[in-house]
Amino acid sequence: MRRAPVHRPSPSRQPEPPVVASQDPRGEGQVMAQRPASRQNWRWWVAGLLLAVLAGALGAWGGAQWSPAAPRLTQEDIDAAVLHTLHTQNLPSKSARAAAVIAPSVVLVRGYRDVPKGKDKDKDKEEADNGVGTGVVVKDDGTIMTNLHVVSGSSRLEVTFMDGTTSPAVVVGVRPENDLAIIKPQKIPDDLVPAVLAGSGDLQPGDEVVAVGFPFGIGPSVSAGVVSGLGREFPVSKDQVMRGLIQFDAAANPGNSGGPLVNMAGEVVGIVTAILNPTRARTFIGIGFATTIESAGVAVGIPPF
């Protein structure tokens, strides 16, 4: 019996893809040939992915374009928000805000006088306190306005600024008819803030005011009240009557003299000058007087309001 010839594959011919047998659920053997995936299938897959991304981007853009615009705020909305804040937040009072504005411009004024030395002293003279009062800085060069009776009889003056700086001071001008004195310190703080002065022409009885000063040397102290009257008179002595004064009921005591009386904007409308007490006690019973800033301004060369 003749055997069939055996042939080797040609070297230039590629081998056939391997045949893999798989078992179907019935257990019968089947033969399946694996073929390499087509490149065109990959191209379609990538194109589909790009289309999906592009569709998502267009959808997001379209949603943004068609989303409803934010509502505009009306004046009623703003007013309601402000009222809500005022009712829910602990805001400082008007008096507190006014006091905070004027405080950096308020100074303590101390006067000293010479007295004969004691028998057991080495010095020829000694110093004693001659009184305490308040002043207010009205110019950025340190010019201070106070009462004449605060500095009268003192051989030496010392002022203390709100930051604690102390300095000797000298009197550079007086207006006895208004009980006013202008003093100048030798040194001033770098960040000194002069007060803002305002005319009293807009004041009305009942307007709120604040007095800031050093009653009995204690302070700075703040007291609040209202304008009780305008154009008042106050007898300084038998021969002198001060006129055109502001009457107020914010507490004022010895030591407040020369300090500012301010409106609710913290602007100086007057200089605290006197208190009225029929018992002649040096305590406040509800009637204080201040020189208008129009009269006081003349003492420092400030133009009329």
C-alpha cells in the first residue's frame, strides 16, 4: 500500500490561524476560528465616543443659555434686608458711635500752681494741683480749645492725649467774654486727629447730643442727653453774663469744663462751659450750658460757619 506524500509548508506562506475548540452547553465539540478585529471597527468606536462628548457639551451649554436669569433686587428688598440686620444684630448706639468719633480729639488738662515751701523743704516753691478740666484738639498742629476758668491761676499746664502721651502746654489766646482759652502743647502724638467742628444753626430742642470729658478727673467719660434750649444766658459774675448758650441735659460735672458737646455725627457743636445748681453745690442737676462753636471758633481764628 502506497503512503501519501508529506509536504512541508512553503516558507513564504503564512500559517493558518490556530483553531480553538470550544464546548457548547450540550457537550458537543465545535470548532471556531478566531479572526483579528477590523481597524474600521475601532474607528467607529472612537467616532461614537467623540460624538457623545460633543453632545454632552452642547447640552450643558444649552441648559445654561435657557436657565432663568437671577431676579433683580428692588429697593424694597434692600430695605427689608437692612431692617432685618438692624433687628438681628447688636449694633452700637448712636451715642456710642458719636463718642467713638470724638474720643481721639479729647484731652485731659491739668493745672498746677506754685505754693510756698514748707519749713522742712529744700526748694523755694512747691507745686499743687490747681484744677482739672477737658480740652478738644481743633487743629492738626495740636491747638487745643478749653475754658478760661480751667487754666486761670495755673503756673504750669499739662495735657494728656487719648493715647497716653503727656506734654507741657502754654496759653496762646483767651476770650474772657466766652470763657475760652487756647492752649498749645509742646509735643503731640504722630497720629493726632483734630475734631470736626459744626455750626449750631441746625440744632433744635430735642436733638441728641453727647458730652465727653473728665468729670472730677475721671475719664474719659461719656454722657448722653438732648438739647434743652438755645440762646440761653448764664451769669458768670455780677458784671458778666454769657449769652447765646446751648442748654443741654447730658450729665456734666466739674472736670467736664472745656470738653466738647457733639452731635450724633461726632461733630463739635459747643464747648461745655457751666452747670446751673441753685444750691451752689458743684454737682449736676440736669442743666448744663455750652458755648456755641461759632463763638468758640473765633478764638482760634476759624472762619464763621
